[in-house]
Amino acid sequence: LINTSTACDQHPHTPRYFFLLNLSLLDLGCISTTVPKSMANSLWGSRPISYTACAAQIFFFLFFLIAEFYFLTIVSYDHYVAICKPLHYVSLLGSRACVHMAAAAWGTGFLHALLHTANTFSLPLCGGNAVEQFFCEIPQILKLSRSHSYLREVGLFVITVCVTFGCFVFIVGSYVQIFRALLRIPSEQGHHKAFSTYLPHLAMLSLFVITSAFAYLKPPSISSPSLDLVLSVLYSVVPPAVNPLICSLRNQEL
């Protein structure tokens, strides 16, 4: 619905709605990569997946998920400019700048997904063929490898986490500046409306970053099937499902 309304309506063709269209596409991609297969497995009582399909699922899931995080970083910058530097909004977020930022987010997501998928499936998998998860997930694949070369993938994950943490710091800093600007609004109703708009975004983003980082970097000693399942649902299903609701319910035009 968000994709259709944004693409067909001539009114909301602004940077914010352009980024919202991309985010809704990425949310749809994240959900479509994992949930339908899991539901089919539950209905049919069967859980087989081919080697190629597993690799494809990991690639597309990482592609959509990482690109979405970079788009959330861009959206935080959009909010910051709109609230803190409204007179410079048109010059800082022109159509060319928006296209360049969007292309960078999609391209970075593709590159990260390609590197992680190729590195993971280049490892010798000799620990069985059962993945204890409702979708193919890299930490579960690494458990099947008995080779010390899996440390390459761990190192790649550390680099990705560092970049992600830098983006998260940028996002939090942007929202801190936004909240400081909003506190200068004399109207209590304006305070409530503004904070109720931006706080859910920050809360959902924090949930995604914390749970995904813990899922991929937690030590094996505290790993368990139930904990892995909860963490996977919290970072792979909840944010993509809730983000469109947060964006649309707080937007009268949509």
C-alpha cells in the first residue's frame, strides 16, 4: 500500500517519500525472504532447503537488511536537516543528492551481502546439514564448519559491526540534535506530536541494532536454540513488519 500510494500519487514526491518508498521495498524484501518459506515449512511439516536456495536466501536477506539500515541512516539525516536546518533542506537534499545516497545504500548492501555469502559458502561444511533456525542464517552455517577459516567470516563481521556502529552513532547524534530543537517548541502539543513521531523510529532502530549484533557476535557458550530463535525474530521479522506501520500511521498524507 505504501509503495502504491507513493508511486502513484503526484503530491508526495519529496525526498522523505522517496526514501520511504525505498524503505518499504526493503521491508517487503526482508519479510518475503524468510517468512513465506518458514510458514510453508510449518504447514507442510517439512524443512528441507537446497544448498543453492540456502545461499540465495542468505544473500538476499543480508542485501535487504543491510541496505535498509543504510536507508535508515539517510532518513535520520533527512529528519535532522528538516528540523534543524530547514532553510538548507532543498540545497542539501536535492533530487540528485537523494538518488546518489539511495544508490550508495543499495550498492553497499549488495557488496556486503556478496562478500558475506561468498565467504561463508567457501568454507568446508562438515558438521552435518541441519540448520537449527527457521531460515538460513550465517551463524548457524558457521556452526557446521569445522575449519578455522571461519575466522575470516568473523573478522568480516567485526568490520561490518564497526561500520554499523558508526552509522548508529550518527543516527543517535542526529536524533539528539532533533530532540534538542524540538524542546525549544513552546507548545506542549507540538512536543507530544514530535516526540511520538521520532521516538518509535529510534526505539525500533535500537532494537534492530542490539539484537542483530548480539545474534551474530554472542559467544557460542551462551548459544541455545530458543535464544537464537528469539533474537532472529526480533531483528529479522519485527522491525520490517513494524516499520511500515510506524511510517504510515504517523503520516496523514499516506
